[in-house]
Amino acid sequence: MVTIRSMDRSEVARIEEIDRSEHVTTNYVFDHGELRAESVDWRVPRWPPTGDDFSVEHITAGVVTVLESGGTMLGAFDETDALVGFAVLRYGLAEQMAQLDALFVSNGYRRRGISTRLLTRVVDLARADAADWLYVSATPSESAVGFYMSQGFHLAEEVDRALHLLEPEDIHLVRSLAD
């Protein structure tokens, strides 16, 4: 059984428990206003401890920055209290718009509804903060983009420039939070 709870700054280093590895066979490119699928054969490894933009060190530093600005981190924990997923919510990306800053579920725990449960909690928190929209800069893999689109996200008409500069290959999506 997986439980979801808020996490505080002292627990951010537990991100290293996540196994983000994945075999990607379809990647999306945003091209002239449309998504174009490309066949690829990529093996995404676990996060290295240090060294690049996909290291535990870099990811934890980004999460700490969001938390220090008033954001929220949620964790999904299995019965042994291992962190098997997490989501990070950044409030106030723009007027009435929050950002899903991160959402990861460990390989081996995917396709069990954990991402949906984390996203549902994020949506509830964003709504409680009076956000009308939720923005995500998604990894362009079929698994990530497909998940977000299945959860009501669509291509952003206006891309957040700062986020686009950070990760220009990401697919920028938004979801209305109005019921």
C-alpha cells in the first residue's frame, strides 16, 4: 500500500531513492504549433549523485528553491517507508497559475495510479490557493506527455519563457482547474 503525505525540506535528499530509469521509444517534438512523434531508443538511467542537470544534487537544489519560495512537496511512500514517488508544486508561476514543478514515480511502481494520486493532491492544493490553471514543462517522452494529456492537460498557448529557456525541448502544457 502506498501512502501520500507532505514532505518538508529535511526530507528532500530522499529524492535519491527514486529510480527514474526508463526505456523511451517515442519522443515528442513541438514543431510549428503541433506535437510530432519521433521513434527513439533511449535508456534513461537512474539519477547520478552529482555532475549534471539530471543529478540528485541538481534536482534537490531545485526542489529546495521551490520550497523556500513557499512551494509544497508531496511524497508517495510504500509499506517500508521507501520514497517511490514525489510531486512538487510551485505557487504563483503567473497570475492564477501554479506550476507542477516535478512529478516522478520510481520504475517498478509505475502504472499503479501513484502519479494520478500525486497529481490529484497537487490540483487540490493549487485550487485551494485560488489558481485557475496548472502549468507543466514536461519531459518530451511518450510516457510523460501521454500521462499529462490523459489528465486533462493540453498544449500551452503561451509558453513560460523562463521555463522554456531552462528546458527548451520540454513540452509545455496547461490544465484548467475550473470544475
